[in-house]
Amino acid sequence: MPAFDLVVVGAGGGPDETNLSAYLFKPHDAEWDDGALALEAGSAQGALAAILHQNPLLFQSRNSPTQKTYTAPEIYSLLRCFLITHAHLDHISGLVLSAGSLKGPRKRIYATKETLNDLETVFSDRIWPNLASWNEDDEKYKLLYSQLHIDSKYREIYPGISVRTMPLNHGRNERGQYGSTAFFIRHNAQNHEFLFFGDVEPDTIADEPRTINVWRAAASKIPQKLSAIFIECSWPSGRSDDTLYGHLNPAHLVDELVVLATEVVKFRKGEDANVRIKPVKKRKKNPIVEEELVGALDHLRIYVMHCKDDSASDSTQPMRNVIVSQIRELIKEKKLGAQILAVEQAMYIEI
């Protein structure tokens, strides 16, 4: 049985402001009426209203014979919290614009201290009215800042759902390295999770590689406990490293997946060694060879998101299809075995 239901409110990386990173999810064994969580909030109620106009039964209960429709404000009133990977506008603008009209219980914003500090500069009574507070008892504020710590622990953010937070690199600016976040989101009862990346640059060009640590944390769980990864690929093939601006292109994404496959094989080889009955002499470790990576990511779904539109492109296809097609070709060459899927606005995904 799936662990989560997820609705894609927005999946793009710009410049179309009606389709920016925004996802709503809940436990699969619960109803939307029981409460939901937001993962990023670049787009929000306006985008969802347009989606519901096309598919009014999107949030229809899979277990109920009666048809029930919702408005976008009703769905957002059901939210209990927002998970934000970083505070760039294409990930928070919907949260900011919707904050004053949110109904229902007070909603937490879960993020790292760095991201919450950046949000404070927005909710400052200058850029936008101050609608958020650090004070648990201050009910006059609609939003409550809640810090997530970078460590190996899972923190419960909703009954039965916990998250582990890990740091990513997202390019450099005048102040130095800019950070983003990866979330391991776990259904506690099922002990099943999915991995969601904020914007991320390739480890191969980062000052201090960080994504490798995420792959090492994921390797032991694939595919039994972790079978879905959401990761960005903003640019098509041919984009030079000096114009990535903290993002991935197909070649770099596949390089990252090769690193993940390597970590998976390392873990499995170590696990096999631990169950041997006869002791073996200690010997020099051999590096993983390419043939060992064949099929290492079988039964793993890679959801590609945050593809940036290009009005100057000659392609008649949406840029996400161009990018995903390029990724699939590279994955096929490597024979890693992962299924590559394009994330599209209005999708309903079971994880």
C-alpha cells in the first residue's frame, strides 16, 4: 500500500509564476479533511484554483462513494504546516501572498534557521506585513516559525510523519555559499519515506560537496524503504557549468545518480560481507566498477522537477519533456535501472 498521496500545485522553476514549486501531501491512509502538509509554496491558491477548475474532483476521497469538491481556500485551510527548502521567491511567493487569507488552525513553517531568518526579512512590515512569529503562544500571527536542525534525527512534524533535514549547496553569491535543503519524509507506521530535494548544484563544482552525504543516507533504504526521489533538473543539456547558477542539467543529474548507485552497491556489498559465516582475511578494498552499477537503482522512481521554461527554444515540446528525454537517454547508457518521470502541474502521485 502507498504511504503518501501528493498533489502537484506547481512544478516549474520559472519564469511562469503560475507554475512554481508547490506540493501538498498527506498520509495515504488518511483523508484530506484530516489535515495536509505543504512542501514548498512558490505557487499556491491561484494555481490550485485553476487546477480545480479543470479537475474539481482532484481531492476526492479514494475510499468514499460520494463525490466531494473543494475550493482552493478550503484545501489551504486544511494545511497544518509548510516545509520550505530555501527562501528563494519561486519557493515561497505563494506562502507570502496567501498568508493573510489562510483559514483554519495556525500553521507552522518548518525550515532551517537560515531559511527562517530569510523569511523574516520578507515578513517584516516592509516587503510584506509581519504575519509570522517565533512565539508558540502568540495566536494573533497566522504562521509560526519552527526550526529544523541539521542532524541525523527525524522530527515529527505531523501525527505519524517525521522529517530528517540535510544541507545542500545552491550556488554562491557575494556572501559566499548559499544553502538549500533535502528532506527525508517518513511515514512512521509504514517505515516508508521519500526524498525531496530543494534546488541543488552539482557536487563536482561545489566548494564543499554536500549531496554525497544525502546519497549515503539514502543508500541503505533503496528501494524497500525509499522508492521515490524528487530532484530538480533546471536546465537542458549543453548548459555550461558557469551558467548553472546553482542548479543541475541532465549530465550532472545523471552523474549524481551514478554516485547514488555507487553508494547503494557499496552498502549491499558490505551487507553481504556481514552475513558471511566463515571469516575472511582483511584485504584491500576494491573500487566499484561500472558493471556493478547495472540495475543498482531498479524499482526507484526519480521525479524530475523545477525545469525552467525557455521561450527561445525551438522545441515544440515542453522543456520538462526535453530535459527528461535527455536524462532517460543518459540513464539508459549507464544501465542504472531507475525510472525517470517528469513532474507536471496537477499530477496526483501515490508514493
